[in-house]
Amino acid sequence: MELSQALDVRPKEVVAFIGAGGKTTALRRLGSELAARGRRVLLTSTTKIEPQAGEVDTECITSLEQARQVITSRPDWSRPLLLVTERLPTRLRGMPPEWVDALTNTVDYLLVQADGSARRPFKAPAAHEPVLPRSATLVVAVLGLEAIGSPIDDEHVHRPELVAEFSGLPLGAALTIQGAAQVLLHPRGGFRNVPAGARRMVLMNKVDDAERLATAQALTQLLMQAGIPRVLLASLRTTPPVRQLWLPGQVVEN
């Protein structure tokens, strides 16, 4: 199943990816799927993002007006356009969330990486995170399944002290399925600061084998019991990327 289908992406959607363990891959993959349908797809970040090559065109802009000019004058939308404001040594700096809000009507789809995770597969957000634009209509919390069973420390999770606090587990302990659910569902956890009216979904990445599939299914059951309406079990670097889509009372197999 394609990512756009599993996420139920709608016309003029502003999709914000938060969390850890696959945000950039999901952003790029979804953007490429939508662009292949002839849609104008804009990518950006409200934090920092890794440089993208191959499937994405990147432009560096210094003002909102310049962003509008680049968008309106672009002759070919066969590939997504990534707009950033600064090229750093290893990353690209995105744009303020207010710019995202101002650009929503200039393209068919706007996809935003709205969180940072220091390349870890799991995180708990600090007080200033995630950096969500008010215009977000769909917020997708991403996590990498390889985090389950790993120690809650700097090497394996981002902001381990908060992961420990929200999960109720001690620092250094293995992150359990229940603990991961606690972090995602915590009032200060995965979906903090989500705009009113935005749809919420969870995307579990690295569901690469039977063991991880069983782990993902157990975690999904906890999330859906708590009211998360849509959960994707995926391996984002495979084709098709989504293995299972969980909906209330229904599991759709790839």
C-alpha cells in the first residue's frame, strides 16, 4: 500500500511529521508519490532537515516573498520542491512555521518535518517541541521499531530523561511496548501542541520482520484502545512501504 493511500491524504493537505525514526524518509516518499500524480508538492522543515538528493529539488530562500516567487515561477513540478533558508555543514535549516501557514494556498500539498530527533529512532518532546504550523491538517507521529527493547539512554533515544519520565521507566532500562505507548499518549508527549481539528496518526517504521511485526501490532492495540484512530505499520525503504493499516475494527493488509 502506498503511503498516501494509507495516510488518507486529502486535497490541499498540510502534513506534519513529528517524532523520530523515519520522518525525513516518510516526507520524501510521500512527496514523490504525490508529485508522480502531477501535483505541486512543497517540502520544508520547521527545524532542520538532512540534504535531499535524487527525487527532490532543493532551493534556498531568504524571505517569504522569495519563497512565493520561487513557487509561482517554477515551470516543472514533476519532483517535489524542498525550500530551506540556510545550508549548514551537515543539515539544512527550514523555515518558520508562520511561513508555512502563509504558503498553504500556493501548492497542492505542503509536507513539513516539524520535529528533530538527532537521528535516534524514538524520542519524547521538550517543551518547545514539536514546532507545528497552525495550518497543519494531518499530524503523523513517527517511531522506529528498533527502539523497542533498547536502553533508555542517549545512544538509543532522543531526550532519554523525558522518555524515562513519560514512560515511567528508569533511565537505562529497556524501552517496553507499554512504555513507548505511554510516551506517545502522554499529555506532554507525542501529540503535544497539535492544532485543533488536525487528524492524528501514528506511523511505525522498520517493521522489517515477523518479530517486529508482532511488536508493532501489540503497540498498535494499546494506541487504538487509547483513541488513536489510524496506525500504519511500515518499512519505508521497501516497495510498497506500508505492510498493515490499522483502523477501528479493521486491519488492512498490504
